[in-house]
Amino acid sequence: MPAQAAPSTTTTTSKSQQTYDWLRERILTRDFNPGYRLVLSSIAAELGVSTVPVREAIRRLEAEGLVEFERNVGARVAMVDEGEYVDTMQSLGVLEGAATALALPHITETVLTRAQAINDQMRAMLTDFDPAVFTALNEKFHRAICDRCPNSHICMLVDRGWTRMAGLRSSTFSFVPDRAPRSVEEHDEILRLIREDADPTQIEMTVRHHKWRTVKAFKEMSR
């Protein structure tokens, strides 16, 4: 009897990616809450795959900080840690500031128009506030600019920061709703500085402190 052909690398990679996407979505949407135990065999059975792609997906999610391993328990959705939230936000402020400064030569009027449109959506929401949608639009605003950064490593770190943020808090503005109007104003200021070709260092610091003011507001609310 001829030997059975081994599954192709492409097939294995595809299953791993699909499993990763499936798990990540459920973590970020809170279908799997912090502390939820991730049982490899159960996930594999639900998705109709072996435990190999499940294990690979969980390792990726662990690297992103969305999954953690507890002794004698196994893999589970990472618990919310306020200290880690603050650290992530502060780091993201530094990274987004640098990404924005490096992106400046590549930011076109089309990019600015798109970012302005997103910020106008955020402004319109202030009278009928939905913190989860507002947070999603806030991410879109910053990504519209930071995605123009030519440094792929910084872009990767920014993306990882946003992913970690989503895992820690489904909505930052649920905790600091009073910060929302000021955030919109600061977005306008960032766009104004970019349009006026302000000094890159000034723009970088403006973006950084924009993020850090949210951290300050969060700390004050947590006292």
C-alpha cells in the first residue's frame, strides 16, 4: 500500500492562520473573557482540525500578550492588568509618535482627508456616545496616519500595541468618557500641524502626549 502523503505546508499554515484568526476574534470581542480556559482538544474539535494548528495559534496569541499559561491549568485568555494597560498605552504613545514623524514625507492630502473624515465621525458621536465604536474609530484615525510609516519594525510594534490594548480593554473611553471631546480636539491639532509642515519633533511629541493624557485621565479615574 502506498504511503499516505503528508499534509502540505500550505495546508498546515492555512489551518494555523484560520485558527489564529478565529481565536483572536473571540478574545477581542470578549466572547472569550479574561481567564477563559483554552482547551486545545475542544477548540480543535469545534474547528475540525488537529491540535497542532491550535497550539501554533495559541503560541502566537501568547506572544501578543492575549493568552497566558498558568501552571496546572494551561492556556487561558490573559487577565486584565491595570498596570500593564498603562504600560501599553505609554509605549504606544512613544511608538505612534515615532511612526507619525517618520510617516510625514509619505502623508498625502488623501490620507489627511481620510483621517479628518474619521475624526469628524468621532465628533458627531459625542452627542450620542458609544464608547466601543468611538474607540474603534480612534484606532482607525491613528492607523490612517501611522500606516504610512516606512519603518516596518515600528509598524509591527504599533500593531502589536493596538492588539494588546484591545485585549486589555474593549474600550478605553468606557473608563474615561470625559476624555473623548478633548481627544477629538487633539486629533484636529495633530492634523493641523501636519498640514502646516511643523517640525517633526513637535509633531512626534504632540502625538506622544496625546496618548499620555489618556493615561493620566485613566489613572485619575482609578484612584
